[in-house]
Amino acid sequence: MARHLITSALPYINGIKHLGNMVGSMLPADVYARYLRQRGHDVLYICATDEHGTPAELAAKEQGLPVAEFCAQAHDAQKAVYDGFALAFDYFGRSSSPQNVEITQHFARRLNENGFIEERAIRQVYSPTDGRFLPDRYVEGTCPHCGYDKARGDQCENCTRVLDPTDLIDPRSAISGSTDLEVRETKHLFLLQSKLQHEVEEWVAAHEQEWPQLAASIARKWLTEGLHDRAITRDLDWGVPVPADTWPELAAEGKVFYVWFDAPIEYIGATKEWSDAAPAGETRDWKSWWYEADTGENPVRYTEFMAKDNVPFHTVMFPATELGVREPWKKVDYVKAFNWLTYYGGKFSTSQKRGVFTDQALDVLPADYWRYFLIANAPESDDSSFTWEHFTATVNKDLADTLGNFVNRVLSFSRKRFGDEVPAGGEPGEAETKLGGQIAELLAEYESQMEALQFRKAAAALRALWSAGNSYLEEKAPWLAIKTDKDAAALTLRTAMNLIHLYAVVSAPLIPSVSAAMRAAFTLPDDTATWITPDEAKSLTALPAGVPFTVPPVLFAKLTDEDLAAYKERFGGEEG
């Protein structure tokens, strides 16, 4: 079986993420990783918190904490939420790890040796009061375009215009509030992306035909506009230090690498973290996943998941870095990019607390409700809008009625009429043969869409599998058949229980907790199936007569009008 390396865009350390962040990277990556593992592939799913940069320092300052302590606490808080969503990372690391420091500094040295880093003098805002140069976000003031008085030196959050600190009216330090600011000359390292333009173009051209249109078009747009040399250092207290053995003067000044440079390298760093964290007696070879000279005869297929705003960093900038290092580091094979999930047509906003955040979601309902809804409505071809009306309708129709009610009515009726074991009944007939063929076709469609990373279509195929069971049950009507032909009713129920077992196995990538509950309903000692193929599904006989079963609690609660009203009152339900 193939080896699959999977990464999702690193969630920034500053605050709990919202549902748009979840569906734009981590959740679909988890669904895909779970699916591949169930199919028997060797999978490594890596993610981490992105911990460097100005917002981390500012957030720590607001909370009165040292930035290292703030990031450690925020990492644990985020990880707890992702555990709650049942995200099965092989490792969830931290970009502030010693491993990322080591590898980032190695990349910088190699880029410098190869002539792709240059030291340049630039003019930057300096605060005598604070005794330091101020990065863009450390300068606040009034936006010259819209008059917003809390605009930052890189962008106005109100009108979204990109700014330079010197554009601001009445600029002040975000650290001390001082308006005593000067513009002084300082030195920074620049990555000469312009010298790598042709190589990046060739690399993108070799891969973009396979990528989704969204990812390919964004990469091509950036290349058409031309790659510019970009500063890769900042004047911050928190970050990967510039190595003193290569740039002693800059190191002495306390320069650190800019977050956009070190964050993608953390995919590699986190894999080394995973390797270094191996239990005693277990060996994990991180380089075999990332260093193509070490992959041997079993190459790695690398798939990245991200929202569209992260595409340039992963399809152009980080590949430029990897190419410039002149070492055989693994580059991405497939970029799965997503559009935005909006909240009633408006953007989720961490800073404005607009929309549903992942910790709040888990307070409202268990993870599987959210996992299914988000995947079934993933913003793949276009932006999609979250509304409580749509969420409630989807939960009630797909999860509560189509799946949950099917499981409950089959098991409850069978226990009432035949006891606590799968009934025997007669031999499968024409209806069962027809059903087996239909299930095989739908399962093949589900597999096909999962392989193609088409998540909405995969969820639709899974929903169709669930619907097929309901149609079969309505057609056979065992509650009527039992009055005249007990064996026929028993056959129908046994077949339906085999469907429940099949649903339990193949639904697990999307709804792992409920799938486990469905599977646990049957006491089947030899139940080692990790997947059920379309051919295996045709017979619907994996669950034989005589197997003990229990009726699980309600799998999905139906949501009421009162629930809907309460959600809208708590979170808002207005058009954005």
C-alpha cells in the first residue's frame, strides 16, 4: 500500500478557531487520513500550532503573560478542542519547538550558501520609548482611507486596505502607546524569490494539472504577477533566532525569522517532533517522509489541505524555499484548497467574535453533528454559508431521520419481536440481490469521491447509502410481513442489520463516534473489518444470524424549533 503524508494549514496560536478554519483545512484532512488508514495505507497526518509573529506577542501582552507561557497554554487549549472534534493527528506539534528552530536555521544557511539570501538596509519605524524597531503590526493609528482609529501598520481591519506603517495618521506604538516615533534605517535578510521564479514556474507547471482549479489558478496568478524578493526577518522578541554563526551582527541585534518563513518548515519540524517523541523501543524515521533520497522504493504522496488565503504560501513561496535549499526535500503533490465558509453571508471573525467557534460548537452538540454537516457543505467549488436553519434541517433530515431512525427502528423492532440476537429468517431473495447491487454501486461512488478528495460528493454518496436502507425497509415493511410470514420479516431485519454494520464501517471517516456506537451494538468477536469493498457489500452477510446485539441510545437527537431559536439568540442569525 502507498505511503501518504498529509498536512493541514497550521492554525495560528492566537485564539480558538471558528468553524470556517475547521472545514477549510483540519477536518477534511482528518476525514481523508481516516479513510486512507481504513483502506490499509500507511498514513502520517501532521499539524501544529503556528506560534511566531506579532499577534502572538500582542496577545500575550494583553493577557499579561510571557509569550512562551501564553503560547504553551494556547497550544493546549487548541489541542483540547481538536481532540473534542476527534481529529486523529499522528502528531500535533508547535512551531516554537527546538526541532523547527534547528531545521529553519538549516534552511536559511543553505539558502544563503546558494546565493538566495541577501542582507539589505530598509527604513523602519522606531520607538525611542520602547527602545526598539516596531514591526508593522506594532504600529497603530488612523486609517487614511476610512478613518478607522485602530488600523494596524500592515492592514486596516475595517476597510481591509493593505497599509504601510508610514501611511497611518497619528501613528502610535502598540506596545507603549507612545506617539514619539521615528523612521530609522535597519538591516534585514531578504529571500531572493525573483531568482527562483523560473524554477517555481517549471515546478508548478508539472503539478497544476492535477490540482483543483482553485489552487492552480491562485498559484498561476502569483507567478504571472512575478515573484518578489521578500524580507524573512523581523525585530521581535519571539521567533526562530537568526543563527549567529552565519549572521553575527543581525543575531546580536536580536533578529528573528519572519513567521511566514518558518511556519511551513514546521511541517517538517513537527514530523521530527513526532520522531523524537517515539516511545522507548520504537523507531520513527522522520526523514523517510520528507527527504526523498531516503524514501527508497516506497515513495510518499504528499497532500496539503488549506483555505484559499494560504495557497500562495504553499504553492509558490514554500516551494521556492525548498528549491533554493538544493536538497531533495519532499514537495507537495496535491493541494486541496477550500473557499470560505461564511456565517449568514458574512465572514467569521476571530477578532470580532462573529460566528460559531469550535469550542462553542462542542458545547452545543457532539462533534459528529458538526463533522458531518461541515463535510456535507464543504466550500469546495465556491463559498458556502452557515445558517442555523440549514444546520438544523441537515441534522434532522440526514442524521436523525435517514441514519439514526433507521438504526433505532430496525434494532428496536427486531429485539421486540425476535429477541436480542440477529434473527435467521429465510434465504435472500430478489429484493436483497437488488439491494446488494445498489449498495455496491453507491459504495463504489463513495470510494471514488473520497479518492478524488471531493468531500461534498462523498458525503452525498454516503447519505445515498443510508437512504438505500430506508427504501429497502419501506419496500419490505417487516412490521406488516411479520403478521403473515415471520421468516420474511426476519430476513429483512437481518439484512437491515448488515446494512447497519456496513454503515458503521464506511461512515467512520465522517462520524467516528457514532460509527463506533453502531459497531459496538453487535457482539461480533471476529469483526476485524477495516473497510467493506463493493464486492463484499453485495452479499450483505457479514453479520450472521445468532449474533447478540443491543439497541444503542439515540444516535442523533432531532433539533426542535426551540433549539433553533436558542441557537440564533445565542450566536446571532442575521445576514452578513
